[in-house]
Amino acid sequence: MSTWKKYKLGDIYDVSSGLSKPREEFGSGNPFVSFRDIFYNYFLPENLTELVNTNIKEIKSCSVRKGDIFLTRTSETLHELGMSSVALKDYPNATFNGFAKRLRKKANCALDIDSIFIGYLLRSKYFRNQIDAVASMTTRASLNTASINAIEIDIPNLNEQIKIGEILKSLDDKIELNLQMNKTLEEMANALYKHWFVDFGPFKDGKFVESELGMIPEGWEVKKLEEVVEFINGYAFKSSELLDFPEGDCYSVFKMGNIKKGGGLKPDGTKSYFKKESAVVLEKYILKKGDLLMSMTDMKDKVTILGHTALMNEDNKFIVNQRVGLLRVKNVRGISYPFLFILTNSYEFLYDLRSKANSGVQVNLSTEAIKNAKFILGTSDYNNAFNDLISPLFEKIFSITKENEYLAQTRDYLLPKLISGEIRVKDVAKAIKEVV
């Protein structure tokens, strides 16, 4: 640590504010850096999916270049403030919005900064503590330019930066590779489901009969969701009961932020904790492997996860929050959680379910709408045969997910120690190569 030097961010970076545009300007035009792009990623994603109408002047003043750092500058909670994401390449014609601040290295600054290293440094608890110290909270949490300029960071020489970045990035690269493997497995599972339960491939030469959902194989039935699952609305925690960081033995609180479009668990998200000693009377809300979690609320005009489900892959680690519906599979005709997971994330099911949502400032699904959602149920033999085929895919997905959790824990353990100089690169480099 003796070779590390302390710098104020204002000595290294120029801080700029993003665009302020009315809502109607979004949805078409050029790419822009969204709040999600920053909040959920140490480094900006390869492709920016959000669009905004911008002119040449705006593109020039709010451009996104390699090495730029973006910090969330305003949020409803302090926890979401000052979250960072670093651009590892230029993004032509892209801009960023007013909810973020851009830090771009000063033209006259001779200090060498490795983009990967700084990306991890700004996500460390060391930096997060400084954000908490300078942030202000009135009706919303906010972070101004003067506060950002005053924050101090310790920087080693460029060679040390690169080595630290390589170690941490190798773990994230392995996590990303595993995520792609899981995506492929889920696509295989979805294709099998479509062949069996949409196209009725194995039953194509059988007899079909009419139903309220169209022609179905003889012996099949139209069922309500409540007939095959136990439905529980998540628990309404008081804000005073929740912790930002675990203290002792805690459950992680599963919120809507943990659900993503297409299902599955987010690798990152808003995190809150609840002490296990306080959960004695909340047993039914404690999640188990195979539980499905459905988003019951979404913002108006931005219905991205409404009705989607996530699948729990382990026991007794999470406890479910309000406005997340817990679906626990009953033992009915060989119905399994892999089948139910694919069904509830299918286009046909979601389209019908969302048609029953209310409209307002927020779009909500009622408990009754979810319980009464209808689907086609096959025979026990058919369902069991499908389950035998698909269960190994989900067990592999779960195994890969567990490996990713271990890799993320390793990264999160090493991050503050490498950033602070408590652990030296040479002491961990060999061990990391064996892991990845």
C-alpha cells in the first residue's frame, strides 16, 4: 500500500450532467445509458438497448467514450445512489440521461487509469462508504458535482492496477460464460416445452377435442393456476425491520428487483436483509428450491417484468417481500416446477394474464387474477415423461448458478482486499487461475 497514492476525483475527472428530456422523447432514436445499465453492471453492457431522440449538439455534449465512468446521482434510496459503471469502449451516437453523472478523465491529467481497475474500485465498500458520507437525503437521495469532486481514492501504479483488474475480471468473465450456458439450457427447455405443450408434437397423431383455449388432446383439461399451486402474497416488511447489510444470521429479502424479464434470478439487484431470529412466525414466506416468484406490480407504460416468474434454486436463504407472489407447486398430475416456470414465462400465458391487470400510476396484478389464470394441463403420464426429459436441464442450470454464486462471493471477498492492498496480486493469481 506504500506505493499507492491518494487523489481527489475532481483532480482526475471532469464531472458532467446528462440530458434532461421529456418522456415522449424516449423509445426511439439513438442509444442511451439507462439507470439499469449503470446499477446492475460494473461495466456498461456491450449493447445499449434503450433509445432516445437526440440531436448532434446533445450527442457531442453527452457522449459515451471508452474510460468514462457513470454514477447514479439521484434515487429514492441512498443504497442506489452513486452506483458506478465504466465504459470499456466507445458507444457511437450514445448519450446518458440526467439521473447520472459522467466522469471523464481530464485532458491535462497525466495519471494512468486502467478502466477495469477503476470499475472495481468504485464498486468496493471502501468507495461506497465515501458515497454514503457525502450523499444528501431529502425527498430523494442525491449526489452533486462538488461532493463527487471531493471524494478521495487510492491508486497504485498502472501495472498493479492492470493485474488487480485482470484477476477480478477473470472471475466476472467466467460468471458471464456460465450465464450464457444457462441461457442456452433455458432455450433448450423452452423449445421442448413448445414442442410438447404448444405444438403437441408427441401427441400429433392422437385425438383432439375442443376447449375454451382451443383444440387440445383428448384427456387433457383447462385448469386454473390455483388448482396446481399454492399462492402466497409476499410479506409486507416495515422499513425499520430491514437491513442494508447482514448482521448475524439473516435472510436475503426477495423483491421485485430480483426478477428479470424472461424469468430466472438476477445476479445483482437491490439487496435487503431480515434477521432470522425475527422470522419465527413467517415460515410460509421462507423460500424453498422450486418455488416460483411472480412480479405483481410494474410501472405504467414500462411493463417489462409484470407476471414474469423467477425460480428459486436453494432452500432457506431468501424470504419473500410484498407484491411478489409465491407459487408453490402442488402434487397434481405430475406437474413439476420446471414445467410451471416455463409456462408462466411463456408468451401466451403472460399475454392473457397481463390483459387482466389494472391501469393507473402503477400496473398491478391482483391475487385473484393470478389464481384464476388458465392453462392447458396434460395427463399424468404425459407430464411425467416431460418432467423426466426436462429436469436434468434445470439441475444443470441450478449447478451452474451455484458455481456463479461461489465465483461472485470470491470476487466480493477479494475486491476490498485487493483494492486496499491487504492482499497482493502475486498471492492470489495462481489460485484464481485454478478456479476459472
